[in-house]
Amino acid sequence: MLNRTTWRSRVAVHATLVLLVVWSILPFVWTLQTSIKFTRDVAARTPVLWGYETTSNAYNAFWLDDDEINMWTVLGYLVAVALICTALGVIGRRVERSWPFNVGIIAVLAAAAWWFPRQFEVADEYDFFINSLIVTVATVLISISIGLLAGYGLARYTGVSGAVILIVALAFRALPRTAFILPYFFIAKELNLLDSRFAIVMSLVAVNQPFTIWMLRSFFMDVPKELEESAMIDGCSRFQAFRKVIVPVMWPGVIATALFTMLLAYNEFLFIRVLAPTEWTLPVAIVSLTGGESSRTITEAAAASVSITLPIVIVIVLFQKHLVKGLGAGAVKG
């Protein structure tokens, strides 16, 4: 009787998980289908779920400024870049020092992004994609750099002022975005920084910094103080102990925090829409497509949504090991 109850409970749990997975991926599958359909199938009164002809017209219309370009050529270009990066990553895992190969991957991606508009006649949306990458990378680097130092200091300092700083940061984070957008707009306007990437990055760093501080502080709290004290006894300064001992130990936590910060910056809409009238990012460009009355803009918006999602999926897949370790186990337990 006990075995039968256990079997039924397992079946119920797995069935629930399957339903949740289907419910989660269904919107993305629907968007993917919409992006490869012809306009007549998208505008049909009865949803066309199968048996439809596929096309890449939506991707061509969104990314390229020339309808005559063969999308198979573009796909081959992207696949070649992906294969080179994969080869560098595999080689890097087989050697002891993988950081030169990681730098090589970044260099290949930067060169591919620089060469793509010179090889193909791209639309303005490609510039929005580059803006998204620049804003996201800059926001993550600055936020993590400040958050590491602030989180470490607040984790090791237990005075009243540290608690006040944490409470103020939490209250700042709890306020709605609309409470900050107008002050940042007027400040950027007075400093002649309106419609610039610098203003966007600084605003996103200020808004997301409390999150990085709180999250990194929680990881630092799990790192025993004896580790840095041992390093300092061996001759390291406090900063050397922080950089060479503490940060490598809690590296999964840094990766997890960086990924969440990346998602916040990559999907930001309100700040970019207000602070950048022309220097848009992809989320703003997608929203501009969904407001049209033509069904063609729906397919383009779907193609843009799939395109903007794929880089995030790739990054999450590459760092899923560190993400799970950082969220699940954290750092070394004392």
C-alpha cells in the first residue's frame, strides 16, 4: 500500500511539473510560430497551429534593409560564429587556464558584431540590438564591481550604520520606477546627457544597485571570516585576500547576481524610453511594432521577440552550472 501511494504521488508530481513546463514554454512556442508564418495565417480568424507554410520574411524585414538577401546566408554566418565560439570553449575546458580562450570568444563575438553590418545591409533595429548589448554589459560590469565591494564591506561590518545603509537601499529598491524617472530625466537634460548611453547606464546602475548589494552581501555572509584571516596571516592585504581568496570561493554567487542584473538591464523599457528618444534598445523597438494596425508588424514583433530572447537563453545555458550552484548552495558554509 505504501509503494502504491508513493508511485501515485510521484506520478502526480511529475504530471504537475510537465504541465508547468508546457505552460511556461507555450508563449515562446506561440511567438516562434508567429514569427515564421505568412501574414495570411497570422491574420486568420481561426488560429493556424499546424500545416502552415514557413517563411523568414519577418526576420528579414526586422533585421535587414534588403529584401533580396538570402536568410540562409545570414544563418550560415551566425552558425559559423557559433561553431568558432563553441570550439574555443571546448578547448578552454580541456586546458588548465581557460581565460585566454574566454577572451578569444569575446573577441570573436565583437568582431562578428562589427563585421555583420559591413557584410549585410542591416536595418536600424541592428543598432538597437548593439545598444542593448552595450547598455547591458556596462550596467553589469559597473553594478557587480560596486556591489562586490559594498556587499563585502556590509557583510563584515556589523555596526548600526551598516544596517541603516541596508535598510535605505532596500527602501530605495522598493520604490516604484516612476518615482525616479523624472529626476533622472531632468538631471540628464541639465548635464546634456539626454539620449546617451551613459545616462541610461548610470540610471540603471543606480536603480539596480540595491539588489546587487543585498544579494552579494548574502553570499559574503556565508563565507567564513577565517579564510581571509588565514590569507592575511600569510602576508596578503585585506584587498588581496578579498580578490584572491574570497571572490573565487563565492564565484557562483557573483555569476548568479550578474545574470539577474543582466536580465534587469536587458529587458528595461521605461528608463530607456524616457531618457533616450532615439537611442533605443530592442525592447523599446519591439513595443513600437506592436502598436501598428497591420498584421505584418505582428510577425515582425514576434521575430524580434524571438531574436531578443535567444541571447538570454544562450547565456543562461552556458552559465546554468554556476547559476544553480549560486542559487542553491551559495558559497562555502561556515
